[in-house]
Amino acid sequence: MGAPKLIKPTESELEILQILWSKGMATVREVHEELAKSKDAGYTTTLKLMQIMNEKGIVKGTIP
């Protein structure tokens, strides 16, 4: 077996991770509200990014 595959988050994923690191845990809505303070991002964009992050194993949780 080889070394585990490293996942490098995208710039947008890093923004979400920074919010999650500061809050501990947060809903998609809470993350979106934080992002909206500094960026013009739609709720569905935030949701999709967090779904992708969940699939990659970067975040864990129940995401619709």
C-alpha cells in the first residue's frame, strides 16, 4: 500500500474551512452568512461546495 492521498483544498474550500475552524461546527446557512460578509456567494454555491467537501472527506456532517 502507498501513502494516503493528500487532498489540497481549493481557495473557496479554504475560505469555508477557515469559517469552520473559527466556529467549530456550523450549518451551511451559518457558513454562507459568514461568507456573504466578504464575498458575493449564493447559498446554493456554498451548499454545493460543502457537499463536494463532504464527498472528499474534508468535512463531515449531514448535508442535504
